[in-house]
Amino acid sequence: MQRVSSYEYKNGYLYLVVREAPEHGPNAFLLCCGIDILKFRPFARSVHGICSNPAYRGLQLMRADITAFATSKGAVPKKTGFAECMFVSPPGEGWYRDSMLLTGATPKVAREVMAFGVRDLLKKVLTVCAPTEPLPKELPNPPALEKQIDSLVRKRKAGR
């Protein structure tokens, strides 16, 4: 057994985990991410068309942004099967998931990719779902962000 580093940001709305993947060689990290599109449904209902759920699209666009960000840091993003991420994926319906392999990355780059990805996803989703709400200047811890999104969802439901 070999101990591996893991950098994680998880709550009931989203998760992004970057863990060392020595099985893919030195300086390899597996990125596993997902967003619960059902929990974001109150934001999207009657506002966005089919296949335009901001949470769903946000995760897709975040993947592209992470690819560019990781490349700018010297890492090489590669496609990987989602089966490798099943161990971190929350159970239940509603989760839209994605994954990628980063080779040539350092632990510092892995941490930066994780933080960048969470901020990027949050910006994409909340800018569309709650455009009048200011985005947090600093990334809150996962439970605090969950409470903040819960509050926004309750506001949206009450406004209908």
C-alpha cells in the first residue's frame, strides 16, 4: 500500500477531488468532479431551456477551463474513464460527473487546479442562477458554501 495525497472540496452541491495517481506514473493526478443538477433545479426551472441547466453546462465549461489552466501550469490533461472516480462520487441521483488525468503535475499544481476548478464552477453557475448575488471574494469552506447556496435556493423558491 502506498499513501497518496488528495485535495478535496466536497459538499451537497458539488465536489472536486484531485488525488495522486501513482498507478499512472510519477507526477500524475486524477481529477474527479461533479455537481448535483437536481439540487440546482430551483434555479433553472422555467428560466433555461433543455440541456441548458447552468449546473450541467457549468461543469462542462469548467472542464475546459481546468484544461487550459493546468496546461498553463505545465501539466498535461488527458482523458480518463470515470470508473477510476467511482470511489469519490457521492451516491444518489442527480449527480453529473466528469474526470480527467493530469500528468506532469506537482502537488502545488494539483492544489491550484482544485481551488481554481471550484471557483470557476461556482462563478459559472451562480452568475447565471443568481446574477444579483455577489460572488464570494474568498472561496468559503465546503459547508459554508453549501449553506450559502441553500440560502439562495430558498430565496429563489420563495420568490416564485
